[in-house]
Amino acid sequence: MTNKVVKTVGRRKRAVARVRLVEGNGQIMINGKPASEVYRGLVYQKLYQRPFEVTKTLGKYTATVKVFGGGLSSQVEAIMHGLARSLVSVNEEYKLPLRSVGLLTRDPRERERRKYGLARGARAEKQSPKR
């Protein structure tokens, strides 16, 4: 791969992450800021680096990510999904380790919609008076 740009999309719940991967110094930019600035927690930092750790390519690729929708956790998982997909586009040999860890599978669970005529949430029911 000679400075070829790989573009992929990762999704989780309502979060969508558009990932651009290029050979580089290992820097990850999310929405124009360094990833460590956007996701300060150590847990989140471990999560978005996971695809690189599994494929032993930590520090080899530079990623630019645009992510929107969802909450912090689902955004990080969308980024992981997008990074894993782009690594497979770069090298097919990464597919097996990433698949075995579960990073290439799109999590199908979505938020349940709220039903009209009921109370606050998706499954909450109206309060019933006794007798």
C-alpha cells in the first residue's frame, strides 16, 4: 500500500463513523481533534485502539474519523467497526483475527421506538388505578 486512502463506514446503534485510513505515524483524529482529547477515558482509548492491537499494526496507520449520532459508547464502537473494516480493506490477512474477536460484526441491536398511547418509554405502560 503506497499512501492509498481507504474509506469505510462503521455503525453501532444510531452512531455512524466514517473512517479514512492511510499509512502513517499512528495518529487518530476524530472530528478534527486528537482521539485522546475527544475520548479521555482509558477504557475508551483501549477500545478504539483494539483493531490495531489485534492485527499488530499499532502505530503503522493514520486514521481520520468523522463520527456523529448516538452516545459516547456507541460512537467508540462505531469507530472500532470502521477501523476494523478499513484494516481488512488494506490487507485480507487481517480478516480472520478481527472476525474471531468480533470486530467485523455489525451489532444489530437498535433502540426500540416509543409507542404512542403509552407512558414515557418504549415498554412503559400507563399507570392503572386500583379499583
